Amino acid sequence: MTKAELVKAVAEKAGMSQKDAGRALDAVLEAVREAVARGEDVRLPGFGAFVVRERAARKGRDLRTGKEITIPPAKVVTFRVGKLLKAAVVK
């Protein structure tokens, strides 16, 4: 599903114009983006959660030279699926 298709579906389900649904979707995505950028988790009960996790430094290998390198620590965003969404997909 593309963003345009999602906006159309939201507009139909909420009984609003596609323009308003697009603005609402953009606002939700921006709020999620800002919260995750601050390192906060975003939990949507029944749907899932966007969780910021710390990835520790680790050893890796340079594929060109074969030398061992150290990969620095990093923050990554993961998505954990909620119960209701998982149940809807796995029947």
C-alpha cells in the first residue's frame, strides 16, 4: 500500500476529505519521527511499537581487505508487532 492509497483509505473510513486525511497522516508521521529522534518509544496498543535500541560496538570484517574492523555503537529503530495486528496477519 502506498501513502496515497493509505490516505484514501483513511479518508473513506473517517468520512473526511483526502486532503484532510493527508494532513492528519503527515502530522502523525511527523510526531512519530520526532519522538523516535528524541529516543522515545512510540506505542500504539493493538498495532505495535516503534522502539529505539542501542546496538553495541562489535567486530566485523572489511570485505575488500579481509581485515577485522570495529563497528561503532549505534541507535536503531525497530518495530514490534502488537497482538491484534499479528493475529490479523497470522490466521
